[in-house]
Amino acid sequence: MPRFTPPPGAVDAHCHVFGPAAAFPVSAKAKYLPADAGPDMLFALRDRLGFTRNVIVQASCHGSDNRAMLDAIARSGGTARGVAVVDPAISDAELAALHAGGVRGVRFNFLKRLVDDAPKDKFLDIARRIQPLGWHVVIYFEADILDDLRPFLAAIPTLIVIDHMGRPDVAQGPAGPDMQALRGLMDARPDIWIKVTCPDRLDPKGPPWDDFVHSVRPLVESYPDRVLWGTDWPHPNMQDAVADDGALVDVIPRIAPTAELQHRLLVTNPMALYWPESGR
Ligand code: 0GY
């Protein structure tokens, strides 16, 4: 159990579901074979941690087969929405069906250990096609390719959310080159948002993840309207060091030290992106 109590209506804006494999097998191209982590487990975690809603992000192991995510959303009673991975050949009718199923964004993954290819031209076609739906693009990359990605990012016509801040080296501190590059990107374009997630992935020194807190808190304070937070449950590929979800929640008040920052991070911002009709 975390010590920190999230504000009412808090959203876990980065989590996944895996399978269950008997109903929703992983892709033939999956780079890892996860244990089942279905909606019942996700919603039990949500309740235990004191959250209200989930944004389920399609994980690479399910490829562009979004059925496990859609099934979880359908079982959530309106408390979950999703970010899909789509094939470039997807039809407009299929996109509309994803929207009806609760999808509000697409994910482009550039991590070579997770996907075989990341075709920028096809991604841009997809980004143009999802724009009329009011969706955004979620992009996952590592800090060393940020410079290469600049023209691609500039061409994306929708709001962009960067997973795990583009995996900066948090040991460099808030003034280090990775954080400065990220700030440069965000300062140049006000519709770039970041997920201030995954101390367990980004801070090899481990709990209580002081380097992560030291580097990330200034970002939350500088861009309070463009940050999202999530557990990253069930922590794919972290089998040697699965973080305690309660301990991850307890990082929130250290990177967002006031009640107002916490409310923006956990409620206002994710609600604006994923439940805009709620009018918050
Ligand atoms: C994350 C991070 C990872 C995995 C995936 O789609 C995925 O498989 O996103 C990772 O291995 O870094 O956000 O879950």
C-alpha cells in the first residue's frame, strides 16, 4: 500500500494488459512472452492504489491486435480508455470501431528491442488519419535518437505524448544534456506532453529513486499542464527488478510536491486527453 493518497478521480495513464493468452494470444513477432495480466488484476490494483481510471497502452507483444486492450476497456464500466497500435493499412471503419471502443490515441514505438521496424513515413500517414478523430500520438523512444527524430516529430500534426520522457539519463541531473534536449523540444512546441513515469526503468540506483526525483521534479514544475503519470503495470521486461507499485505511487508527491500539481498530473491533464467530454 502506498502512503500517498491520490486525489479523487486519479488516472493511471500508463499501464498495460497481457492476454489472458487463452483468449488473446501474443503476436508471433512478440519480443517477450509475458505472464497473463488481465483486466481483473489491473482493476484490483487500481482500487488498491486509490486510483479511479486507467489508460491502457497497447504493448508491443500484442502487435496491432488490440483485442485484449479493447476487452479490458469494455469490462471497465467506462473507467478505462486506450492507446492503440494500428497497422498502416487500417480502414476508416476500423479506426471508428477503435474510437467507439474507447481508444483515444495511437502509439509509435522506436525501441529496437521491442519492434522490428518503425516506418516513419507510414507512422506519419497514420498520424494524419487519426487527427480528425481528435486522437493524439504516443511515442516511445530512447534519448539517443531524439535528434534524429526531430523532423519526424515536427511533421506530426496532432498532440504528442512522449512515453517515459524519452528515457533520459536521470543521473545527469536536471541541467544535464538529456533533460535540456527534452526541454528544448517542449519549449519549441506547446503540444508536446510527457509521461513522468518509470523511475524503476530510468534510475538504475533503485528505490527510492532519488536521481529520478531530482531530475523529474523540475519538469513537473515547469510544465504542469503537460505531464501524465502511470504505474507502467505490469512492468514489461522488468522481470529481474519488478517495482513495488505502492513505492512507485509514493514517488508522486516527491515529483509533484503540491496538491495543485498532483491534481493536474493525476486528474486534470489525463482527463483532458482521455475523457475530454467530462469537461474538467
Ligand atoms: C513500457 C515499456 C516497455 C515495453 C513496452 O510495448 C511494450 O512492450 O512498452 C519496455 O520494455 O521498455 O512502457 O511498458
